[in-house]
Amino acid sequence: MFSSSKISPAIEVDENENSSLSSNKRSEAYQYFTFKTQRWYCNYCSKNFGDKSTSTLWRHIAKHPKIVEARRVQKEQKQRKVGKMDKYTVTAEKENASFRKRTVRWVVINDQPFNVIENEEFKDMISFIWPGIYISCANTLRQDLTENFKNAKERFRQELQETPGHLSFIVDAWTSKNQIPFLGISVHWINENWELKCTTLDFCILSGPHTGINLSSKFLESLEDFGIATKILAVACRVGKITVSYEFG
């Protein structure tokens, strides 16, 4: 076995100089000085300092016009770089948000399945048209669509509640080929600009037969959800092949 005292290091290092440098290397002040022969030499003039404290160096930095100017330029360059990165980040975020919004609209209008955006050919086409854009997954698309629907419904609810006049409704129920009963409700009104407006208010699945009690219960439930149960002017519905209208005074 060899004694540790007989083993010489492969590289000799001045331990005092190395420890002095490592203990202070974190300070910003040292970037303006060069450390050699146990002293700090200014990079902009001939002065040098043996004091290990950064206070002496900072006092020299504050009085040296060249260092002050160098620090000012360095700060401006850093701010410009950060500003460019922030601008790029904001632009990228806006582009991704815009793409997700348009994807939701395209899927809804064209009656596409959610997983269409996970199709490799679709992603390849979008990446070719819009390089660098982030394409989300089907679950994210479903969440975006749900959130979009909630926001649109809330705006529509507020518009109907603030309509100065009353509202008229058309109600129709039918059963699909796979024996699922539905109730469709459309709303009609005149806005403050005297424009006739109409749109689908609700489209819901019925439970039970198409009885008057069942239909009216579902109809009122939908109106209460929109907060417009007290704004009914008239209701028209189909009974067999006959359309029946009801007016509320």
C-alpha cells in the first residue's frame, strides 16, 4: 500500500489565489477586474486593489466614467433583449390562442369529431401552412369548445334578459330513428333597434312521453335557466299536424 504523503498531485495550484477568487466570484463587481498575483487589476485603468472586500471595488466602479458607461450600455442591451423575448412570447401565445379558437369554430360548423386534430395528415397540413404552431389534443379541443359554449350562452342570456320587450317561442318535439325524444325551443324577439331576431334557445333530450305536462315542464326549466320565465309573450307548438299558439297577457 502507498502512503498518501508520498502521492504528489498531477497539477499544482496556488491554493491561496484560488480560494480568494472562488470566494468572491459571485459578485458582479469582479467582471470589471482581472485577478492576478493576489490583487484585482481594473480592466479600464492601471489601478489595482488587494482588499478582498467588494466595497473598495464598487467605490472605484462608481467613480470610473468608462465603467459607468459600460454598465449603462450593458443594461440597455439586456432590456432590449428581454423586450424582444417578451414580444415574441406574447405573439406566439396570441397565435396559439387564435388557432385554437378557429379550430373550435371549424369543428363545430363542419360537424367534425374531436379526434380529427390528432390525425397525422391533418397535423402535417397545418404545420406546413403554419410552421411552429402548437396543435392541441382532442381533450383540449373538447375543453375549449365547452368553455366557448359557456361564454356564448352567458352573453346570450344577458342579451335576452336586457331585451326591452317580451319574447315569443316555438316549441317542437320529436323522436329520432334510434328512439331518443328531443325538444327544440326557438326564441323570437325585437331588439332595441326594432330588428326582428330569432335563434335556437335550447335543444334538449326528453325523458318520458310527449305529454303536455312533460313538455311544459322541460320548456319552463329551460326558460328559468336563462332567467327569462317572466318575459313570455306567446308560445307556438305542434300537436300532431296542427300548430297551436298560446298568448300570455
